[in-house]
Amino acid sequence: MLINPMRIVLILAMLFTCFPALSSTKLMMVMQIEAVAGGYAIIQAKPGVTLYLRDQEIFTDSEGFAGIGFSRDAGGLYDLVAKASDGRQETETIWVASRQFNVQYVNGVESSRVTPPASVTERIQREAEQVWRARQGGHDLNHWREDTFIAPISGPVTGVYGSQRFYNGEPRSPHWGIDYAAPQGTPVKTPAGGTVVLAEPDLYYSGGTVIVDHGGGLSSSFLHLSQLGVKVGDRLSQGDIIGAVGSTGRSTGPHLDWRMNLHGERVDAALWLTDAAD
């Protein structure tokens, strides 16, 4: 079965109920999908079924749900395979559309934040490991597939996912989030419920940083905050305030950088918003 290359949302009366209510014969169902680079898919498998994407096993939660992230460079056919313990096997072929990304030039950045001195190399590496560990999640939460995500603040979008960044004319990694311009101190809300897994006031590149685990391997990161309103371990409901807009870290003015990560894949946060297809 070939999945439509563009956004498909299957509106089912029993979208997130147990699998037998959806089908008594299929081993899996694609529940929601943004089949583009930076997108994602939500799959539900029957009990006892193991899922594989391009031969890599996919984590499923206690109810058989799995989240798959497609990288910035993704494109082409992806075979999603379900294997049952009795030997049955089922395959869905997903076409993931590639994307073209903008180039963005950011000038006026403090030179030490573009080419850091050797004296901060160890700090940068330590902080990167800290962020990586936080994004591993592990909380058995359903917010990632039950909440309808909302924007963390309102304001002009000044940066988008995937754009190639040049800082002071020097090429650096692509931008992985959505930048919202907003006045210093603007409250920042969590777009969906979750648990705080990182709350650091001063990381070298991202400044004041909060990471929220939504469950299912999905997390949100909020960068450049001027204030933190939460601590590690806090349980949040959608709309709770996690901090305030700032210009800390590698930044040229007050804004929020909101990023999302799904099982280690950097995905486009814009595609999780309800107006993503508008």
C-alpha cells in the first residue's frame, strides 16, 4: 500500500482507542502522518507486533503506538514492516517527499558564539551530552499522541526549520526550530503536556533552556529564555508557563527558538501545529 506523499490525517471516531476497534485483521494502522522531510508518522500496532522501518526496529509504547521521525534530508520510499509472533507480516510503503530549504544570514552575532575559543570546548561538549541525555525521555506519557499541539507564543516567525544558517557570513549547522520574535519577558507556554527533563539557565549556545518530554520519544526544547519557570521533574499540562522570552546564548535579539526531537530525529515543530496544512 502506498501512502499519499503529502499530509494525511485520518479522522477516526476512535482514533486513539485500542487497535481491535480499528481492524480485526491488520497488524498495524498509520494513524497520522506528515510524509515530508522533517515530518513524522504515528503508527498503532496490534499487541505482540514488532515494527521496523528500513530494517530498524521501532519503539512502541504500552498500547502499541509508535512515533517515527523523518530527517531533514529524508526523501523517497520507506518500507514500514509489521511482524507478528505467529509469523505473519505486513508492509506499508510510505513515500516521503523531500523539501527545499532557505538560506538565512544572521549578522551581528558575538564572534565567540560563532567560533568559540578553545577554553569553552569542554563546556560545549558537556552541555551537548546533557541535552542528549535529557532528550532520551523515558516517561510513559501519552501527551505526544493525545494533545493537540499549540504554539508556545504568538509573534512573527523569523526563522524556520531546516534553513541553512550563516552567522556573520560563516556557514554553520541548519536551523532546527521555529524562531518567534517577541518582547523580552513574554511568557512561554508548553505546547502540550509533559515532564520537564532539563532546565538550565545558561547553556553556551542556547542560553536559558527548558526541555519537556511529551512521551513516546517526543520532546520540545525552548531556547534563549531570560527566565525559567520550571524545574526538572515538574509535570505540566498544555499551556503551563515554562519561562520567558529572552536573548541568551547565541542570539541577536529577544526571541524564542522552539525545537522538537522524536527518537533522536530532529523534526519540524511547525508540522505538529493544528494549522500546519493551512
